[in-house]
Amino acid sequence: MGSRSGGGGGETTRARRAYPVGSLDEIAPGGRKLVTVAGRSIGVFNVQGRFFAVRNRCPHQGGPLCLGPTTGLLRSEKPGERCFEREGEILRCPWHGWEFDMRDGRSVVDPERTRVRSYEVVVGELTAETYPVEVEGDTISVLL
């Protein structure tokens, strides 16, 4: 199974489960798809072939974060010098403009205190969980 994870990360203390949310052709580069997983609204984003997933709820006032525009960061080392980087990796809330890094959910302005939940994205083939079966006479048994 291949991975095209853009980042994010779940909690490491409990088992995680994979939830199929679509196929690669459903989310073109620069696109997004809103899905509901385990009762949560989540936005899945394709940023130049890297996939990110974040909770569709801004921690500021609960706005629909994943409906906002994506952008990058403008950096400056000295006056008159500008560098635009990380295009498409920053998500801006459509209600009040709060910005979040889709890689880890951290706020651009206050990364240590404010964040939105981000999730790991894995791209690969879907496989069914199977078990061996044994037949003895007219009895069928599933082997675990």
C-alpha cells in the first residue's frame, strides 16, 4: 500500500482505523472534497499530489473551515524582499480569516496554542480483511 500523506497525524495511543473516502480522480490537484467520517465533517485536499485532511470546524467560532480558500506563506528576510512559499498548504477560514497549516493543523499566527484537528491520509488499494476457512465433513469453520 503506497502513501501520499501530506502530513497530519492521529493520536498514537489508540488504534486507528482507515476510512475510504474516495478515489484519486475525485480530487484533482488544487481540489478538495468534504466527507463525513465517524460523524465528523472533514475536508480532504490535494495539494500538488500531496493529500491533507483537516476537521471542517474552525476553532475560533466553529466556521466551515474547509470551505475557505487555500493559500501559501509570504516570508521576508529583509525589507523589500518577499518570498511566497508552501502554495496551497495554508487554509483560511471563510468567516474571519484565521489561517491554519494543513500539514499539522497549527495556526499560522499562534501555532503553540491554536490548532485544528488534522488527520493522516494514506493513498493505496482497498483490501478486504479475509480469514482462512476450514471444512471438515459437513462443518465449515472460520480460523481466527
